[in-house]
Amino acid sequence: MIPIQEIETEYGTIHVSRVRATGALTYDVGGRRQAAADGNGTSLAYYIHAIFGLLTQMKARDILMIGGAGCTLGTMLARAQRKATIADVNPAAFAVARQHFSLPETVACHVADGEAFLREQARTYDAVVLDAFHGDEIPAHLLSPQFFALVRERLSPGGALFANILVKHDFDDSADRAARDMKGVWADVRMLDTMGQCDRNAIVMAGRVARLRPPEMLLRPQINARTIDSELRALRFRAWKASRHGF
């Protein structure tokens, strides 16, 4: 790894590096990889490509992202002529995303907690993407039934919420708990997951999601495209656990 920049922030130290062998850019905080991209800012994370594919399927034009890090999804959405707005509590994330990850100036960035941002303005979005982490965890208030109810108020008719949830192993019910709480707000709740893998990303979605298909790669990165494509193909919609005692 070739170190590029190190930034001390109240939310942890951001390390931006370049992979010597491939030229990939990485964004790490506290030892956790939060973003990786090719030289054009296209993500190297399969779950970002999955969310991008799902947003494209539902023809979302106006998207709010809660959580930024390298803001690679914002870069990809801007390239696809979508309107992206990003809320993140760490102002350094936006500076790094613009300097190293090709985030365009046209993408509106707000230094704010996601819940507070939604409460302070009344506009609606076609989709909301939740990808906000402190370490390995999404802040609890962003996974509460109250927050999900607020998101629903801020979605346009036919809109949807997509949440990226870290899953440590098959006995980790983090994604299932999020799905259960979403079910109290929306009729349609679905989950994309890769069972059997450790330290994976599951996408829990709610709203107008019943007809969505497993996503395909739509923006091919310059690096690791075959691996990402294989990871996307391994994703499956699965039943979420209705209780702690089973499906």
C-alpha cells in the first residue's frame, strides 16, 4: 500500500492509500475499509454496485445518501445523470471524496446527522440510501422504527429505502432486525444477501421493492471487474427472520 493522506478527525483517522499492484484507491477508518475505487471514482465494492443497480431499476432520479466515506455511489450516480445529495457527520469525508474519489462539485454535500437532516427539511426523495457507520456499527438511532417512519415521510410515491448492513456470519441477525423494524413501517421489505460468507454486506430494502430483480453490474470499473461481477451474481433475495426463533 502507498499512503497518500492521513486525516485526524473526531470520528477516527482517515487513511487514504493506493494499492501498488492495481492503482486502486482505498479509504480506511479505524482499520475498517469504508470505500475503494478505481482512478475514476467507480466503486470496487460489490454492494455499492448492487445498490446502484437497484436504484437504476426503480428509475430513481433524486437520491439522498446518508453516510459518505469516499462517496463512490455519489460519483457513480452523478455520472449516470442522477441527482445525489449526501449527508455525513464528518466534513473531512467530503473533502477526501472530492480530492481523491472524483466526487463532482455538483453533488450536494451536507455536514449533518442523517436523522437531523431529514427532520430539518421537508422535501422528498425517490430513494434514501443508508450507509453510515461508526466503526462496524450503524448508529442505533438510524436503525430505529422512528427513523424508518421519518424516512417514509420523506419518500416520494413509489420511493424506497436501501440500507447496507454488515453481517459477521450466518448467526448474526443484524440485517434481520433491521428488516423486522422496517416491516412495521412498510408492507414490502426484502433482503439481498450472500449466505455462508463471513464479514459480508447485506442490503435490506423497503418501499416499492417487490418487483426488483437481483442487480447486475452497470458501470464497469477499471479494476477487479470480474471479481465484483461474481460477487454480484452470488447475491440472492432471501427470507428474513421474522423473530429471533427462526424464519
